[in-house]
Amino acid sequence: MGDSTTVDLDKLNSELGSEEDSDPPTRFLATILSDLKVGRVELSGDRLEVEGIADASKIESLKKKIETEVLHRGQTLSLKIEPPDRAPFHWAARKKAEGQVTLEGDVADERVRAKLVALAQGISEGNDVVDRMTTKREVLPRESTITETALAQFKVLRDGFAWIYGRRFDLIGSSHKFAGVRNGCQVMARIVPDGIECRFVQIAAWHYYTPARRGEHHYFPPRRIERHEESRRRSPYVPVKPAGLAPQAIIEKSYDPRVVDLFYATVRKPNENETRAVGDSYSGERDESLHFGRARVRVPEHHHFGRLELPGGFSILTLSSEQPDQNKHFILRSVQSLSQEQWDTQIDAIGPHEALVFVHGFRTTFDEAVYRFAQISFDAQFKGLPVLFSWASRGEVAGYEYDRNSALVAGGAFLDLLDNLKQRHGISTVHVIAHSMGNFLVLGALANWTKTDSNPKGQLIMAAADVDRDQFIQVVPKVARMFKGLTLYASSVDRALIASMAIAGGIPRAGFVPREGPIVVPGVETLDATALGDEIFGWNHNDYAEKRSLIDDIGLLLTRGGHAPRLPQVRPMPETGVARYWRFAP
């Protein structure tokens, strides 16, 4: 397979330029593909293989054209072109470099279609998803599984083409870095369902590419977790000594006003690799133990409030060779693991009366959570004790189901953390900021908590809440008594919540604003932040901290409390009479 070339029309069109710039064989391949509705062409030495779907009226003329050209070139030919109603199971996905994803071919039913579209929306990160799929009742379960597995690969591919025809599977593409080309069927074989043959896998920069494992390819879960499951948790979590996690640097007192010192508690497994970077201290795997520590982040000299400046631009996920610059970028200076005794001793030495706990959301690694919380703490000018609670998210687009289950089982550890801050350290006011799926964790845990003497008694700030709307309405009255105030920041343009809603049977998420307006629940101040930008809580799903006015509102809520409006650009809705909710003006 080393000298084989498998192509699709989008790739050819992007590389051909004018016809004068392309060689005759390449133009011939482009002609074949342009006559197919969807299909695959492989040129290997003197052998040409074509398979695909075409209109019945065009098939005979197309076959004759191909056979004539192949005879002229002295090539051998394998030709399989069928009309849609007679073709075997077939399915294709294309991802362009700019992010657009196109889906074509057979699906078993509308439920499978919804899952694939939701996964594609996550992969496209806010770009268009083109759905050209057709319902076909005779699609087998293994065929539905391979479509999800194939599509999941594009979470780490810059662009590419996946093709399934009958029982054979092909994948070509390029990762974000470029090197040699390698056939990867042996590596991919472990994730391909039984009964499906991996025929051809060709990935540029294979050594930067990790195929999605079986069971991790659902972007949104195919089922809702029942309420009795939400109440399950291991209690208590057992603190452990950090023998397996050597400190990256001993954190001593800093006199630099641009350094943010965070305490953290996490149920992630430590990364035991001694050569790891500072930010790789914890993995995305779950641990039954609660680990403690401190992290230090320096805020850049030229920081813009509401932004998180990292090498290569804003995005945490950007792949870039740009070197960190303390004048331009947030720098993770150190991560130090602590035993619980060391943790308690160091907090006692500070003697805080107020703490802020940040619970991150879906698709967030440990170091991403540290960076984000440092930025929020600094920009909100919070003067109390900042504490990060990091649950075991794998930080992957296709990891929604794994992340949701991780959030579910981490609820007990979150309550143990609150109990430690309130009872062991006597901190009178504990604020909580929950983002995205972090709201599912926080609300589910607090709804079943009976230790009233450990109530946080601060502000609960819920940003882009990925929580079932009905569940939110039921749980909030139980949680409201534990805090001075509850605030929900919502938006109508959050694509992640729109896709999650589709999988949940059309039930909106609490953080989504439908046409009739946002969710309004007694005891909760709801602020519609849609006007702050097209992607306010958009697909990177961390944009709530990107807008200055929003982070200013959060800062005022933490430092002064009170009710909306706290900023002049926040308007009551309706504008006359009694306000039901509040809205950021454009």
C-alpha cells in the first residue's frame, strides 16, 4: 500500500488549481469523482479501483468512459458503481481544513443521524455541518458503530475523508503537523467493529495521531443517566500522600502581584512520567483518591481583561511553535502536590475568611483548568482563597459520555472539599463557579447533601449550564438555601448546548435561551448573555470568560454581592414592569 493513492474530490479540487497545472492522471481521477454522488478512487501502480454511488441514468456511460481510459493507459480495473437503491451499505465523511464537516450515505434511523450530526458539530467547532445522509432500515448495528468510530477520528485530524462500503473501511487525512505517510490499518484494527475490514488508512504525521478508542467516540451520550444513578458516589474519598507525584517546584511566598497562587483538589490520576512538563501533572483518567496541591500561574504584563493569552493565540488547543513570553502569555510556573496535612497547614497559615471554588466543564485538561481559573481569579480581583476542583475530564471533543460519567462519580469528592473548607478551616463564605458540565456535577452533588452546617453561604455562579432544564427546575430550590445568591449566565448561540439538547430528546439545557426566553426559576437571577458575541459560550465552550463585561459582572458579584443590574449595559426584561430576567445589551 505504500505507493497507493486514495483521493476524494474535495482534496483534489483544493490541490489542482487550474487544469493546466495538473497532470492528466489527476484530471482523470477528478473527472471520475465529479460524476459520482459519493465514492472512492484508488490508484496503485497500474491498477485503478473505483467504487461509489451514481444516478442510475449515468452509470453505464460512466463505466464505459472509465473502461475506455483504463484500456488506453494499459491499467487493470476494479469497478463497482451502483445506484443508491441497489448499493451495499455505504457512508462517507469529509472534513475540510477550515473545519466544515460533510456527512453522506446510509443511517439506520433518525436517532443515529442525530448522534452523528451532534458529533460532527463538536468536531467542526462551530463551522458548518452538511447532512446528506439517507435513512435505510436494513443498516446493521456494526455498520452504525463504524460510522461513529470513523467520524470520531476527525477530532484529531486537520482534514480528511472516511469511506465505508459494504464491510470495508478507509480513512485518509492529515493531522495538525506534517511528516511522512504511513498505512495504519494494524493500529486502527483494534477500534474497528467485528465484521468490518480495515482496508486502507493513510495519515500524514502518524506519530502525532492517536486513534479514538472504542467506546469513546460518542460526542453526546445515547441515553440519559437516570436520577438514581446521579445520587451514587463514593464517600468519603480517601486522601493519599503524593509519593508518586514529585513537586515541580516548591512554592514559596511570591511578592509578584501578577502571580496567582491556586490551591487544587482533584480526582484525576497523577501522571507518573518523571520527564513530564509542568502542566502534565495529572491525566484524564479517574482515581478513587482525592489529591491535593498548589499551582502558580503568572499573568502576562500585556494582559487584556477577559482574555486568556497563551502561545499561538487564545485557544488552549492551538498547536504552535511560538515560545512562551511572560510579557504576552500566561505562564504555568509550578505545580506542587501536597498531602492533606500539608494542604491544611498551608491554608491555616493564610487564614482565609472567604474562598472561591471553580469547577470546570467538559473537554478540559488539568492545566487548562488551572490557566482558566487563574485568569478568572485575577480579572475578577478576588482577594480570598482560590481553590480549583478538577474532575477527570479527558479533554477530548469525542469524550462527552466519559466526561459526564466522570462528573457524576466526582460529586462525593466535591462535597468532601466543601466540608474541608467549611469545617476544618472555618471559612465563613465559600463561592462556587461552575462551568458547562461542571454544573451537572455541582447541582447533582448538592441536591443530595444533608450537612447543613457545611453550606457554602456564598454565591453560586452557573455559566453555560449543561444540565437538563427539568432537572434544573427540580434541583435549584434544594440548592438555593445553601447560598446567598444563585446566578445563571445563559445564551441562545451555544452550539454545544443545542447539540446536547438534540440528543436529550429535544429537552433544552438550562444554559440555553430558546425563542420564548431563558429559564426563569424563583431564587435564581438569569442573565441572557447572547448579545456579547456570536460565540459567547460558543463551541470552544470557554468563551464566557472572554467578554470583559461578563467577567466584570462576575467580579462585582463576588466582591460586592447584590442583585442585577450591576453594570449599566445589563437591562431588565421586559423593559417595563417587573423584570423576569436580565439581558446584556449589544
